[in-house]
Amino acid sequence: MTETAVATAPKQPVVTEGSRWIALYVLCVGMLMIVLDATIVNVALPSIQDDLGFSQSSLAWVVNAYLISFGGLLLLSGRLGDLLGRRSVFLVGLAVFTTASLVCGLSQSQNMLIAARFAQGAGGALASAVILGMIVTMFPEPREQAKAIGVYSFVASAGASIGLLLGGFLTQGISWHWIFFVNIPIGIATAVLAWRLVGKDRGIGLSGGADVAGAVLVTSALMLGVYTIVKAADYGWGDVHTLGFGALSVALLGAFVAREATAATPLMPLRIFRFRNVTGANLVQILMVAGLFGMFFLGVLYLQDVLGYDAIETGVAFLPVSLTIGVLSLGFSARLNMRFGARATLLPGLVLIVAGLALFARAPVDGTYVVDVLPVMLLLGIGAGLSFPSLMTLAMSGATPSDSGLSSGLVNTSLQVGGALGLAVLATLSSTRTDTLLADGEGRAEALTGGYHLAFIVAAGVVTLAVIAAATVLQPSAAVEQEVEEANAPALTEAA
């Protein structure tokens, strides 16, 4: 890091001791609203289809439009937070997200809803990409930072199952329009409180990384990559559409890396990857989330299409995951991280997730909740409750004040890419297996269950790869501290 970079590092937000924790909760409410929106729509899709006349294939764009803009803009949004100030980018993102939510709720046509969902994803990316960066800046002391990251991890990981429950109540109790309208008062209140409680930070300025070419390359690569993944389920992984767009996405990403290695003011300084745990934690998160997100989607289908649950019953069935994650993330995981280290806490959490997925692969056609579903939910909840805070800690372990927004955006990008990839792969495998069983004369329920079993087994295998990566790539806390000190030593010498 040069003297100029050190001198222009963003001024840390000035937040009083008494308001820091309230500010944290405000930021997490904003994050929860955004995370909920990724799943709250799922249980409302049948109602949206009937009301607006979507076909089965076009209905997927209600979800895909959000995922493409959200996943494609996260990395750019995180860097914009470093350049322009993280609070400013967060507030702009909230404004875009809340306005788009209003338009979604008022939508009376397919095109209007899909366009609003795309804008909603863009706003969600701007707001969520900088939150973790603000948290690690507000809580520099390790013990407090571990607790704060635990609260954030609970929101980020448990929000999916909470969204299923809330979406069921709103859709069945009022109408699907209210899954969007509910964001408006929450978004406004969050923005007002964030303006008052979160200290204003000053970014390093556009001169510190106004890389327009890099921004175009990485945003195009990520959007195209997410599009390729979510459409692979329709075209097939070996189809020319998937291979062509996938190759173009990889080529654009390669051009972005080459650009960042030579640019005078790169959008994403490649020094962020010099820390082994930062790179390793994002890799582990991609693998872990790939298994978990596919489970959530297919688990909902198993409960509804095989066991006959309605939307509210499905949300309640997933509630133990949220409750367990909450119990662990809001304190217990932080204490384990402080005592044993993030890597040591992460490994058993990943193993429990593998066990839960493997157990779900045995759920029968006539399964019961207490015997066949609840143990799975508890294992996944405990595993995720241990894993997510540890991964967030590891992924932010090398972040400097001038790079924390970028690191935060990278964490969220790996989460979204992993989720989209896992969902596309597992849904395709499940559908193919179901079609094969139906062709062999199996009943519908048996064929669906067989498809879900294959997907859950593959998901368990993917998370097993995450266990291997965590055990071999990630380093213990003592080694990380030494690595960070050695990496930052030149910058400290120059600053002196």
C-alpha cells in the first residue's frame, strides 16, 4: 500500500459507545429486509402466476430478475462504498430498494413486476454489500466484533427460513402484493435511523479506484454468470446456450482480473486475495451455500408436493432452522470463535450440515415431521449457526479500512453465486431424476422423492468438499494474525 493510499484511507465513522449496538441492529434490519426478499417471493409465486397470467417458464423471471441484478452488482457496490462512503451507498441502496418494492406491489403486468424486481435487486446489492464493512469498522475490538458479526450472521443465514414463514402468512392472509408493501415502512424507518445513528464515513474518493472499464467488466461478467447459472436448469448444462454464455462470462472475468493487475487505480485491488483465509473462506462459503440453498428450495417442494403442507405450514416447518441459528449466532458462536478460533468452530459446523443433508436424503414418501424432518432442521440450524459467523470472521480477517467495503461485497457475492449455482445444479439433477423415475412407471410422489434424494446426496457431497477446503486451506488464528501483520508492515512503515 502506498503513502497516498494510507493517507486517503476513509475516515472511520464516529459512533458513540451507546449508539453503536443500536446502529448495528438498524443495519441488520436493513439486511434482513433484503435477505427476506430473496425467499419471501417463493411461496407467493402460485398467486402471482394466477393473478398476472405468467406461464411456468416466464414465472421464473420474478426470481431471476432479482438474482441477476443483485448478484451482478454486489462487488461493484462494495467498492463504491469504499470510494464514496459506505453510509451514503447504504442509504441510496435503501431508497432504490424501497421505491422498487412499492412498484412491485403496485404491478399489474408481468413486465412491470419483472422490471421492478430487477431494480429491487440493484438496490439490495447497494445496501447489503457495505453492511459488513461498516460493522467491522464500528467494532474493531475482536471480542465485540465477534458478537457483532454473530448478529449479522444470524440475519444473513436465518432470513431465508423467516421469509418462507412471513411470505406464507402475507400471501394467504392478505395478498401477494403485501410481500412487497411490507418493505416500505421498514425501509423508511431503517433509512431514518441509519441517517441518525450510523456515523458518516468519508470514502477514499473516486481517484482511489474510479476504474470504469473494470466496473463494466466485472458487472457484466457477474450478471452474465448468474444469468447462465439460473437458466441452466431450462437449457441443460451441455447446451450451446449454457456453454456459450458461460464461456463469455469467464472470459469477461479473466479480462477484469487482467485489468485490475495493471490498472493504476483498480476497482478491486488484487491485494485483497493475498490473505489465505480471505480467499479460502469465500471458497468454502460458495460450496457450503450451494448445498444449503438447494436444500431450502427442494425441501419446500418436498414438504408441499409430497407431504401436502400449505404455505404457512411450510414456513413453520423451517422455523427450527432460524431459531437454532439465532441461539448460536447471537452469542454462543462468538464465544467459541474467541476461545477456539474461527477455523476450529467452522469445521464441526460444516460436518453437521453434511449430516443433516445426508439424513434428508432418507426422508420417505410418507414421512412425518418429527421423525424425518425436524432432526434435519436442527442439524442444519446448528451447523449453519456455527459456520456462518466463523466464515464472516475469516472472510473479513484481512480487511483494511480502505478495503472493508470491497471485502464485504466479496463475501456477499460468493454467497449469491454459490446459492444460484447450487440451486441450478441441484434443481436440474432432481428434475432429471424425477423424469427418469416417472418414465420407469413410478408414481408421482415416489418419483419426486427420488429426485429430491439425489439432490440432497449431491448437496451433502458439495458441503463435504467445503469441509476438505476448510481443513486444508484455512489457517488457525495465530497464523492469520502473523500473516496480516507481515502483509501490513510495508504500509505501516511507509505511513510512518
